[in-house]
Amino acid sequence: GDSVTQMEGPVTLSEEAFLTINCTYTATGYPSLFWYVQYPGEGLQLLLKATKADDKGSNKGFEATYRKETTSFHLEKGSVQVSDSAVYFCALSHYSSNTGKLIFGQGTTLQVKP
Amino acid sequence: KAGVTQTPRYLIKTRGQQVTLSCSPISGHRSVSWYQQTPGQGLQFLFEYFSETQRNKGNFPGRFSGRQFSNSRSEMNVSTLELGDSALYLCASSPEGGSSYNEQFFGPGTRLTVL
């Protein structure tokens, strides 16, 4: 079945450092890919998405490119801030299955120190 | 527009009891999905409802059930609670079911503790 694998955390960075969180997926067909962020005590917020190969999603300085050849969707940010500290989830869903089902990775905790 | 709301935010129950959680989607959204979040298993899909019909179901026992009303509000029920049911239960709505291009908007969740 479909699955998503993320790098294990926690990831601890200093403010203004470069961030990469790796995400790879296994899926049939052409899924859509997402990054969600969860701040303490809150639900999930969509950070960015990509719906087809080579698409680049971007939002709030974060970027991720849908790489079909490597089945990857790595999250990057050039300069992190303390306010970026949160848990980040990579996820996929299938248009063809006609459902709102999201399959999530295990989540990666990011801690940014001033 | 108001976001997805979930009630109650916190619940404490004992083993063997049953519980009902409620979710009100964003106005105009017809698809509601439920997820269970635990430290060990992460985020797992429970079920999705669209136009009052369950369209998809995850791999959970029959003790987990749900329904959707004509106004798109949804409830999920867990009967005969077990300690392992302690989790954050998240509800998400989207404006049109059936398209992975649509963003799912998540509520803050209901934290269920089973003692």
C-alpha cells in the first residue's frame, strides 16, 4: 500500500540556519503531495502542496519540489526562525481513489534555538 | 469564515465507556474526514463522509463509527473504550470530496484520555 517516510527528528537548528526535512513516498499512480505543520496544542495547517511531477510548492519561505524519479518531496527553508519550531508532516493523497484520505509520514519535530 | 470546530476539546473516560465526538466543518464544505493521532502510530485515517455517506474507511475496529448529518456536521463514536484509544482525534473538512487537489482544513482536535 501507499506510504510516506520522513527523516526522524528531532531536528535542532540555530536561528537563520538552512533547513531540510527529507520525505520519500511509495505510491501507485500519481499522488498529490503535501506538507502540513502542527504547532503545540493545535491542529494541522497546510504549509504547501504539489499536484504533479516537477511542481514546486512554496509558502512562507518554505519550498518542496515533487520529484517523481526519486519519489521524494523534501521540505527546505533558507533561514529558519524560532517561530518555525513545530512538527512537520509529509502526506499524500490520490485523486483517482475519489476520497479525502491523507496518508501521513511519522512527523519531524523541528526546534529552532535563538 | 469560521474554521473547523471540534467539541469537546478534552475528554476523560474510563475503560468500557463510550464516547461521541463532534465536528462542525467550514460552511459550504461537504466532505469531513477523521484522523487519530498517537505518539506511537502517528496520524491514521479513520473514515471520510461526503453528503451523509461514508465513502472510505481506515483499518480500525468496528468500535469506531461515525455519521454525517444533512448540514455536513459529523460525529464519531467509540464504544467499549480501551486504554489504547487515548489519542488526539482530528477532524478535517474540504469543500469538495473526491479531489486530492482540495486542501483539507483541520480542526484543533479532541484530546481523549481513557483511564
